[in-house]
Amino acid sequence: MSNEIKVSCLQYTSLQNEHETLIKIEDLIKKAVKENSDIIALPECSTFICPNKENTLKNASFESDSLTLNTLKKLANLYKVNILVGSLQTKISKTNKHDYSLVNRSFFINSKGVVTIKYDKIHLFDVNLSKKEKFFESDTYTPGDKAVLGELNFGGKKIKLGLTICYDLRFPILYRDLAKEGAEIIFVPSAFSETTGEAHWHSLLKARAIENSCFIIAPAQTGKHFKGRNSFGHSLIVSPWGEVLADAKKNEGLITSKINIDEVHVCRKKIPSLKNEKKYKLNF
């Protein structure tokens, strides 16, 4: 069987209203289905981005109650397509539904409409870029503490998938660990800021692909969400050799590219850095 898969990244501007953003997403999913995509990937904060913690908590839901998750599970089953939900602001109970914390959770839904992989964002974006640009995700979210590797049954073969989210991109050891365990595709759904995106987005994604000889699929938010919050766009699909196969630039829409998993193993055979890696002592 062929190891060729067609992947689409959806790029749009999440609004503060989940229902309104879902309308955008459903339209883009239909377009990706017409392009015969096998995997459709959505960005971080897939259906809403709010200006403060209070509104984020008000819009967040428990997984079982999530309008977005239930809607996308139905669409995945209807169109027989796999959907990566970049992330949803998800409540998790401590003792009961009135005592909870919030995680930034990614979901992989298979073509039967079943969630097969979940991942909670480990590295929270706590930065002070300037007087006007400050982000402290740890004020709102509880970080995850587990790297996640899953499988996609496709064409009679199992493809290994790694899940990460946005700021994780700056922590290469996470990607190395996923690659060492066999990850052939690593997702990086994001809402990169204009400032950091312009400076680092393309370079970091290409580096993660090259150093781990894997495909990087990075669906991204774009445009202005509200005053003081703009996303960089440029959803990317990057090959194991570091070639940008598709770039969504700044507009809302989608990019689609065929990827062949065999390329992962060809690159890992040519440059076996995962096997060549040596343990060393710090002599300082």
C-alpha cells in the first residue's frame, strides 16, 4: 500500500464566540474534503480566543460538554476524515464540576469520529516581549506533564503521530523524544504572535523537521483577534528534509499537500542522527 497521505491545514482567525468560529471551520472542512484530504488540522485555540482569564473560563467547557468537540466528531465520521483539533480550552475536575482547573488540550479524532489521542500543552507561554506585549498563560492554564505519541491506522499501516502545541516548539528535547519513539508526523497547532512569528516561526519549524527527520504539520491562527492580540498566520507543512511544502501566508483559508511517510525513513537512513546521538558528561 502507498504511504502517501493528503494533509490540509486550516488557517483562520478564531473569534471570541465559539459558535461563530465553528461556522468558519465547517466551511473550510468542506473545502478540504473536496480536496480529498485524509487529515485536516486546526490551529491552537481552535474555536475561541478571549482577552482575559474571566472570559476564557466562561467560554471553556468540560470535554463531555464541548460543542466544538461533539461537532467535529460528527463531521469526522460524516466525511470519513481524520481531524486534529489544535486545542480547546478544557476544564478538568479536581473534585467535582465546581472545582476544576483549565488545560489547553489537543485532540486527534479518527475517521470514525472517535478521539484516539489527547495532549495537554506542557510549555505555557509566559513571556514579556515589550510593555505592550505580555503573555502569561500560567495565570489561566495548568500545564500538562506527559509527552504523547499515538497511531493512525491508514492504508493498512500504522503511522506514528506526535502532538505538541505552539510554545512547545521552542523546547527541542520534547520533539527529540517523540522522534526517538518513532514519531513520523509531529503536529504543532499554534497561535504565534506577530512579533515572535516574524522572527522565529519558519526557522523553528524547519529545524524541528530537519533535526528529527519527520514531517511537521503546523496549522496556525492568523489576523487580529482583539486589541493587542494578533496572530502571525503562515500555517506550514514541512518535509523531513526541511522543505516547506505549503505556506498559507496571511489569509484565511487552507493549504493542502501530499506527504509520503517513506520520506521519513529515507532521511533517517541518510542521516541517522537519532541513532548517532551520544550521551555525554557536562565538564563545567
